Amino acid sequence: MLVEVAADGRPSAVVKLSQTGFYLGTSNVAVPTVEHVYILTDRLDDVEVYQYRQPVSEETG
């Protein structure tokens, strides 16, 4: 996965990925776009580690 970096080469603290597409089944209408948010949490041997953050509506549900 390609991620934008700052001018000095540091990775973003937050990465947002949009997911969209069609599901096979009874509907041929595209589902709404879903945004997934990942937060930079650690660095291991020069590898950035991101953790998925659930939307607030999913955390309380």
C-alpha cells in the first residue's frame, strides 16, 4: 500500500483508506463508500506500524 509522506520523508500519523465496490447478490447498485482510518502507533526496525481505529458508531454498538 502506498502512503503519502511528509517533505522530510516521515509517514503520516493518520492514514485514511476509502473502500467502495459492488457486492454480488440481489442488488446491482454500488454500496456507499466506507472510510477506514489507521493511526501510526509504533516503529519496529524502521517499519511503521499502523492500527485500525473503528468508527465511534461501531465502538459503542
